[in-house]
Amino acid sequence: MSLKRQHIALTYGCIAGACMIIFTIILYCGGVNVYLGGMAYLGYAIMIGLSAAAALAVKKSGDGYLDFQLALKTSFTVFVIALAMQTLFTWLLLNFFDLHFKELVAKANLQKLEEYLRKMGMPEDRLDQAISEEKGKDQFTIKLMIMGLAFSYIVHFIIALVIAAIVKKKKPVFTDAGI
């Protein structure tokens, strides 16, 4: 990837990361229900849009042509940077800036887990055991957050594959300029 094209991916990645941090702050200001609610997925739509925009910018810088590999690399670079920035910010927020909010989020997560396990038909004794095991764990350690980030990278790599398949355009082997 040329330096100019790397610059495009890095720039869009930083913009997407900043957008995700701002969006996380907005969700945080809305409280636990907003932070964990369905609106939180809107941030991922923004990030996907910026990833596609980065691939299109690289395509434009290449005279309208972009091979699949470069499109994938550009798109995924945006995801890698943005998700890393968001994860770091969330870890700092929950472990250093607002420990009370961390407790509220952990409690809400346990409630959601309990509702889910009941919905799946788990017997009461196993449900109580599972909930009591989770109560003693810190859900927001750096280790668990990095594991979540790795899982997020896998999911977003698949999304980057789709974006690359959509925006790619091969350069024609022959041109009809001389004919």
C-alpha cells in the first residue's frame, strides 16, 4: 500500500475512532439503559460507513480502480484503529473515570444475562449457579476487554470483506485507446 493510501486509511481510522469515542460519551451521558440499549449499535453503522468511505477514497486516488486486497486492507485498517480506540476509551471510562457507572453496567449486564438464560429455558439451580459465578467477576478487566476486541476484529473482518467486494474495481488489462 502506497504512503498516500496508508495515510487515507489511518486518517479515516482515527476519524472513526474519534466518532466512536464521542458516541460512547453520548451513550454514557444517557445512562445505563441507553449505554446498553439498541441505540449503541448506531455507532457501528457510523464506523462501517467511514470504513467504506476510506475504501472509496483510496479507489478515487487510484484513478477509479482498486483491487480487492487493497480495498480489504484499507477497510479493515479503519476498523482496527477505531475499535482499538473505542476499547481503550471504554476501559479507561469504566476502570478509572467512573467506577460507580461500571457497577451499574455490571449489574445491568447480569440482569440481561439472567433474562436471556431464563428465556433459553435453563433450570433454576443452574441459572442461580451461573449468575452467582458471574457476580464475583470483574467484567471489564483489560484481559476481557482485549478478548472482546479480538472477537470484534473477527466480526469486522467479515464486514471488511463485504465492503472490499463491493468497492473493488479491477483495472482493465487492455485499453482500446490504440485501436
